[in-house]
Amino acid sequence: MRIFQRTGERTGVPSTTFRDTPQPDVAHRGRGRRLAATGAIHSIDDGARITPTERAETILLRVPIGVCVVDKAYTTVFLNTSARTLLGIHGAAIGQDFVHQARALDSGPLRDGLDRAVGGDSAELRAAVTSETPVGHPRVLKLTFAPMSFDSSGGDGHVLVTVLDVTNEEMNQAERHAEADRLTAELERLRAQAERLGDTNRDLLRGNDELAVSNAELRTVNEELVVYNEELQAATEEVETLNEELQATNEELETLNEELQATVEELNTANDDLAARSALDRAGEAGPLRVLPPLEH
């Protein structure tokens, strides 16, 4: 159970005081206790006049907010139906120890809240406690303690306790916290993903820069290869031209060789003829003739 106290400057909060209302006598207290115990509106005898206190008690019995009035000795003076239901109080309870009757609450913070209100502290004190509902689900209650008085002096030490069931509010708040935690986790995941994407993008940019440099180098090499290819093409054409010239020269040499060979054959034939004549001439004069060897070419 937690107790909260309003912070900041203290502001004057008038205590709840029933002014110009006489203290109820014993019979009247009995009637009020019967009303509080039963939670029902009793009919008034004919001719009886309803006092302001009875009218207030009758209204407070039926409000959906738990309302309790406790004196400085922790004795329950008033208790409506909603307070009984929320606090799990059974039986009459009026005139008994409120701290003992409210078993669902932690007695320490409950006494502290009552004592602060009895002391006239104008600050609002709240206690949020957890109890079990009949179906086993956790129930969260919020109690507010405020000083009140039944006389004009404001010093009789009564405390007005209001009880609210804030289970849905707490559940909604828990769901909001869970959703906030989920969104925070999602935000962290997206932030981490963004950082990874940023690193990847920077790597891609570096890769693109390196690729651009490589492309520029390849372009330069390609241009050099184009120039070299053109030079090689020109050299090839020159070699082809020289080859054609050599082929033509070779053909001329072959033609010249054929002509030379024919000339040699003619000379050999002439030499043979001359040798034959010489042999005949010498045979007739001095014996057999000597044939000259053929010419080499």
C-alpha cells in the first residue's frame, strides 16, 4: 500500500463541518447506526420531522462512492453501502474499530492517514491498496482522508474517508505503461536498425566511391588499349604492306631465277655444241677430243 501527499504550497481547505446542527442524542445515533448497518432508507413515522443529519445519512448511504466517518479513536461513526462492499466489512461495524474492520487494508498506512487528517493537515492523503475481488482478480482501492467536524470549532477530530475502486484505472495505466514499454522497445529496435542501415549506407557509399575510382582507372586503361590497338592495327597494316612488297619481290626473283636458269641451259647447250665441234675438229687433227664440263648456275 502506498500513501501519497500533495506537494506544493499549502492551501486552506475548510474542514467538513455541520454548523448549527446539535449533537445527535443517543436515540438519534441508534437510528443512524441502523441506517448505516442496513443500507436501507427507513420510513419516518407520521408527524416525525427528518433532521438534516438524517437526510445527509440517507443520501450518503446510496452514493456509489465509499464514504466513512471515523473519529480520532479510529471508531467508525458512519459507513455507507459502497464502503462496506469495497472494504469487505460485514456486520454492524458502527462503533467498532475501523482499522480492525478494514481487513483488506494495511493497518500501518491506514492509521497514518487517519492520524494526519485528525491532526488537521489540509493536504490530501491517498492510499492505494490491493485486495482480492470475489472472482480472484486484483482490486485496487484509493482512499482519501480529510479532516471534518460536527461542531463550529472544528476540533472534535473526525475524519471523512472516501473509498474509490480504481482497478480499471490502474489496469488502463498498466496497459499504457506496457504499451509505452513496447513502443520504447520498438523505438530502440528501429533506432538500432536505423544505425545498422546508416552503417550499411556508409559502406555502400564507400563502395560506390571505390567503384567510381576503379571505373575511372578502367576507362583510362581502356583508352590506352584503344590507342595501343590502333597502333597495332597500323603496324599490322604496315606489315601486310611489307609482306605484299616482299611477295612481289619474291615473285620477281623467281621470274629472274627462271630466266637465269633458261640462260644457263642455253649456255650449256651452246657449250655442248661448241665442245662437240671442237672434238670433231681435233679428232680430225690430233686424236680424240676432250669435252668441257657444263657451266654451273
